[in-house]
Amino acid sequence: MADLFDAVDDDSTESEVRRVRAPLAVRMRPRVLDEIVGQKHLLRPGSPLRVLAGEKGRATAAQSVILWGPPGIGKTTLANVIARSGGRKFVELSAITAGVKDVRAVMEQALQDRDFHGISTVLFLDEIHRFTKAQQDALLPGVENGWVVLIAATTENPSFSVISPLLSRSVLLTLTALEDDDIADLLQRAVTDRRGLYRSVSLSDSAREHLVRASMGDARRALTSLEAAAAVALEESSEHQSSEVQQEGVPEITLEHALEALNQAAVRYDRAGDQHYDVTSAFIKSIRGSDVNAALHYLARMIVAGEDPRFIARRLVVHASEDIGMADPTALTAAVSAAQAVQLVGMPEARLNLAQATVHLATAPKSNAVYRAIDAAIADVKAGGAGSVPLHLRDAHYQGADALGHGRGYIYPHDEPAAVAAQQYLPDELMGTVYYVPSRYGAEKMLAERLERVEGLLHPEE
């Protein structure tokens, strides 16, 4: 049977054979910054990462960094690449298992290595947000005095999870999820690179597209899936050859091979085509129609197809105000929270946050009163119905304002019963105009009753 080890030539060294037996994701791990896919905004010439890694292979002055971004986008890989530059020593700790004692031991060893052997140490600390304040304080002497170059990774906003002294001594770099083109380039490189599947298989366009979607921006997942699909293609090719069916060239990984390897159906979905708009439209209309099961179905289709979760979150935020509004004021909070969660944890975990927000919005009472109110107000302003601001509402905090009558006669609502002052607020030209008409559903039912009472206090003569 042909296998992935056939990628090595007969004259390959023993070390090359050992490397090929490692998982594809390990073999294709970048060795230099130029091999890293994505994060172009961080890898420009002269960027902090290139300075830290040392231009032309030379290490420069130590500068600690904090890498913030979703899982699976290369934070550990970046740390390894930087550590290799300039003969640095690389030490890795996990905030889940390491304590203050472990951190201090690394610091003491790093100080000795620097002073007695001239070796600088790169300390990679994964999930630094899990460190307590005391544990993070233990990092400060080493970072401040340059005993170590700290590279800390976190999926949570460092402004809330990392102590200020550590933040001020580090460069904060925000990593973004890998784009489809980045994953596609990585897959193609893995097919042709000597460290990858070198000359053993080819990759069809349809299989590449499916592997890209299934990876959901995770490079390791993409390479693991490619390796599994290649094994299926090579196995099938071996069976054909044993049946005396001769094939020219190398086996091609087809969509069928990718489907068998991933055990996952291909979803017909093009981000730039009709399916993108059709599924998105069905998603929103299902939420608006309060069909929670249909909404979850279309959400699942978008997730499986590899839709950008930030796009889904944005649609939920818009829908929360457009079709729910004050009928359930907590809907907007839920949608915004889901959008923030997408940024903090990334996929696939963020699917839970998107699903929770979808269920909340789909089951909430519906009202488009806010949507109609603001559009009606904007239409009046565009039509020239702005009018003059009543004198008693104008700013009276500058010299000469009183002489102009600004603020004169203004009634402070908090001094009035029910904190409502009977005075004019709209311009003369718009007196009596009503924009916001609450529905009789959800929280707006009670709000409508309150507005009726307020109107009676604002305009008691009517």
C-alpha cells in the first residue's frame, strides 16, 4: 500500500524520514516568519514581531509581547519562530498548571543563563489570563530587567485579564482569525512542500474548498483534515493498482475523499453567491417569525459552511433592535454579548454564544417600533422639518447666553412630581408629531401604558 512516507526520496536522510512520520501539522509548522500564513498586519517590515525575531536572523533588544486572539491562529507558532532566532532558549509554561514557584524557577535560570552563558530566554506563557495577580506579579522582575523575553498568549481582552504593570512593559499585538485564502495557501503548500505531502498527491479545487470551510479558520484542523483525506486517496489508489488499473501521475484528493475523511457533508454555500444571501435571509426571517428551530437550522448551515462568525454576530445585533427593540430590551444586550464572545473565544466554542443569542432573539416578543420611529424622524429631518430648538432648551453655559434668552424658563424635571416637567421639547414646526408608537407585546405593553401617563403630564391641557 502506498502511504504518506512515499513522499520521501530514496536518498532522503534518516532524520528526514523521522520528520515525515510526524503529523502533517507538526511537519508544516513554520520555521521563519515568512512561512506564517495570515497576520499580515503584524508581519510588515519593521513590525514589532520582526524586530523581536531579529531581521536577517539576528536577535535584537528584548521586547516582551502579549498575543491576543482566538484559538488556532498560530500564537504558539509565532512564539516558537521568535525563540529560534538568535540562538535563544525557549521555555514554555501553561497558566493552567504552572504556579508562582514555576515562574520564579524560570526567572532564576534565565538570569543565570544570561549572566554566565550569554543566552537569552524566551518564555512562552499560554493562557496568561488564567494567572492570578500574584502569579503575574512574579513575572515583573524578569520582564522589567530583561532576564526573559515574555511572549504571553490569551484569548481574553488583556485590558481586563492582565495586570497594568505587565501590560505597560509589553507590546500588545492582536491576532485575527485566518481567512479562507490563508488556509487555501497553507493547504497547497502542504501538498507541494518537501516537509509535507511532497509529490505524493494532488488536491482538487472542490476538495480544497471543502477543507477550507471545514477548518473554520483553524490551521491545525485544516492540515489534519488534509492528511486524512490524502490517506483515503492513497488507499484507493493502492487498491486500483492491485487490480492492475494503472494510473498516470499521482492520486488526486477529490471532494469524495475529503468527505470520507471528515465524515461531514459538503454544504452548498458560497459566501459571495446566492446561497450566502439566501441562507442569511432565511436565518433573519426565521428569527423574526419566532421559529427558533428554523433559526438554529440556518445558523448551523452558516457555521458548518465556514461563514465568518463575526458576520453572523453583526446580523444578530442589527436584528435585536430592528425587529425586537423595546419589546425585550435585553435582546440587544444578548446580541452584543455574543459578538464580544466571538472576539474573545473564537470558533468553534463561540458557536454556543451565537446559538444562545439566536434562541433569545427568536423566542423574544417582537416589535419594529424602534425601527419605524427612527426612520420616520430621519425622513422628517431630511425633508427640512428640523425646526428651531426652543429657547428654554438651548445651552446657557456660556457668557451672553442669558441675554439671548437661552435656558430661561427651563423646568428641571427632577424637581417636579413624577420627574416629568410640563414644557415644550419639540420645535414649533413639529409640535404634536409622534414617532415612537410602542407595540402591545412584551415589555412594550407596559411601556405604552407609561407613555400615556407621561403624555398626560407633558401636555395637561390637551
